[in-house]
Amino acid sequence: MSIFMSIVSYCKFELLKNRSCYKNQHQLKELLLIKANQATMKELLKLQKQFGVAA
């Protein structure tokens, strides 16, 4: 099952790379990592505000 999921994720990544303006996988991975970190930080700040926890 994990081999199948690896192949599927590779294919999706290649499709995404072909549709974007980024020419190599490293640029695209960096962009995905930055977007994931931004979304995580936004969610963390929302939870801190909800529970009144100071950073």
C-alpha cells in the first residue's frame, strides 16, 4: 500500500510542477513548505487567541 501511495504522490507532485511556473522540484517543495508553515502559524495564533494563551 505504501508503494502505491508513494507513486500517487509522485505523480501528483509532477502534475503540480508542470502546471506551475516553477521549473524544478526544489522550488516547488520550498513553496509548499512555506505555505504549510504559514497555515500552521495562522492556526496556532487562532488557537492561542481562542484559549487566551500568551506566546
